[in-house]
Amino acid sequence: MGTLNHPPRAVVFSDFDGTITKEETFSLLMREFAPEASRQMIPRLLSGEVTLRDGVPAVLETISSSVFPTMEDRMREAPVRPGFEEFLSTLDRLGIPLVVLSGSIEPLLMATLHPYRDRIERIIAAKVDLAGPFLKVSSPYADRDELVYKPGVLQSFGSATKIVVGDSVTDFSMARMGDLVFARSILAEKLEEEGRKYIKFESFFEISNYIELHKKDLLGIEP
Ligand SMILES: [Mg+2]
């Protein structure tokens, strides 16, 4: 993890669901493909009675492997937040790698991000095994209560300037480690409550503009 050939000055760590995608695709998929397990589990996840690390696989593993291609089809159609493609161009030009982090499962992210795949340094998410009758979820990045423990991934990238992009409570712990944080929705509210500095965003155009304007501070590049 985190073994880039030439250590970059800055790295962007972005959440996927509700951050790169416009909608919370993962919970929509769970509700559609595992309605009963979702109905039982989601309140227990929200109340904190069950951790994401245990609760998400418990729901997913009620889903038949045979419907997984349909889930991937849904993700192929999932709309991406405006400005994402231009954001990738900005990062390319400035030599800033993008690492996408998600508590969802890897092939679902790949389905949405396929057109951009060669412009993304790493995609980090849980794994799925489709060999059996039902999905089988595993995660090499599980730690604490999380299926994908995002701060652990950030730490593995060492001393690069960490630019964090996210939208929900599961991004809070990585946002606390960020040198620069772009937040929307619940993450923005939570950072506001804690009096932490962040930049509010709704589209990737805003993030590109900010990075472009502050590239001297972030990368030592003259504007
Ligand atoms: Mg999210």
C-alpha cells in the first residue's frame, strides 16, 4: 500500500459514494437487492449497535451471486458528480495522484469508474467472491469498526500533503488527518460542529478551482 514510485508532493484521497457519485449508490443497491436484510440491519447500523465491518457483509451476503452482474449494470449507469472528468485533468496536469477509498465493494466501483480507470492511481474497497451461491465479502483494509479503515490507508502514504474529499460520517476520521478537506452533506455539518477547517463543495469544478488557485501552497508551483 502507498508505494508510489516517485513520492508525490500531494495526494487526493476521495470517498466514492455520494462524493464521486451523485447518489448514495451503495445503500440504494442494498435496499434493492437485499430489502429484508437492509430493513433489519440499517437501523442497527445507524444506532451503532452493529459496526459497518460486521453489518455491511451481513447484508451483502444475503444477495445471490447470480444477480451481481445486474448490480454492476446499475453502477455502470450511476451518475457522477459534475466536473469529475475535468478534476482528473487538473490532477493529471499538476501531478497529483487520486486514491479512491470506499466501504463498498471493488467491482461496483470499477463499474462506475471504468471510463476513468487509467487516470486513478488506486481504488481501495472491500473484495467480493462470487464463486458460491451468495456474495462473500472480505476486506484487507478492515480495522477498528470499519470494513475499509480509511485513516489506515492515508497513513500508508507517509508525508505527502493529504487532500481529503468526502461526504459522510465514515469520512470523518480521514478528514481529521487531511491537510486540506473538501466536504459536503453530513461530513460538512460534522466538521462545522467540531470547528474544523474545510471547504464546502457540491461539484468537482469547485475543488479543481481551489487546487488550481492554491497550487503554490500545496505543491510549491508558481501560479
Ligand atoms: Mg460517501
